[in-house]
Amino acid sequence: EARHLADSFLSMIKDGKADEKTLDELEDAAAFQNISHLPARVKCAVLSWHTLEDALKKKDGEEARK
């Protein structure tokens, strides 16, 4: 679920739009929907989501080695 939310958020920022279902899933994070219109803020908005993705990838890699 976390990976799905991260993908949804990053897609919303990249595309500058999202459907109602995605906005409902993102809950409070949906407030950043129009951040793509503020290029100086995009990096700040996506930093934690990229960090989450990296952590999940690292966890998956560690579990695969077990």
C-alpha cells in the first residue's frame, strides 16, 4: 500500500492532475495536487516520497537475501 501511495503521489505531481479516486486515497497529501505549477517547490514536495521508495526498495533487497 505504501508503494502504491508513493507512486500515486509522484504521478500526481508529475502529471499535475489526479482523478478523484487517487485524491481520496492520498488524503491530506492531495493538498499538493497543484504543486507542479510551482517548480521551485516540486523537489521539496517529492523528497520524502522518494525517500520512502528508496527505503522500501532497500527493505525488499534485504528480504530477498534472507
